[in-house]
Amino acid sequence: MTDIEETPFWPTIWRGWRRRCPQCGTGPMMTGYLTVRDHCPVCREDLHHHRADDGPAYLAIMIVGHVMAPLLLVVFEMYRPEPLILFTIFAVGSVALSLYLLPRLKGAIVAFQWVRGMHGFPGPSS
């Protein structure tokens, strides 16, 4: 076992963002859209300790809201599209961005918990 300070923080978070194992970076972390595997099929690292819960959904809502609200205001003020067209474009855009972000944020949160040794993760190993 290595010390937490020896494990690179941001590369580990990036592995999680890519939905890869936080230890080896090659094994897939997810079995489906949001289901985290019990262990990595490549390095056999246990991943069942994660407690992502509502964190990815909260972060996705926050990011989508902070991106789409100003964009909605700018598009409305500059182009004045029909309300139904404006609603349709931004509804589809918000749903698409949310669906894109959810599994990536969950992977990043699981990787964060792994690199910090939280919720039963024993801490990073070499």
C-alpha cells in the first residue's frame, strides 16, 4: 500500500471521468450506464465500497443549470426565437448534457473516494 500523497490526484480523477478503474486506468468501471462493477476485471481492485448516491445527479443539475441558464438568456436576447422553438432546443440540450455528464461524474466521484480512501476503500495500492 502506498501513501495517499504518493498517488497522483488529478490523473486518478481523470480515469474516473473516463469511466475507467481508478487504480489501473484500463479496466471499465461501469457495467451499464450508472452501475459500478464490484471489482475491476483487469486489476481486480474492489470498487463495491463506493457511496456516490446523489452526488452525480446534484453536480449534473448544477453544471447544466449554470451552462444553460446564461445561454438561454443570451439566445433569447439576441435572436428572439419563438417560445416553443426556444423551449424545445433548450429542453433537448439540457437532457442531452445531463445524460452525458451523469456517468462521467459518477466515475469521477468514485475515483475521488478511491484516491482519498473514503467509505471503506483501503486507499490506493501500487
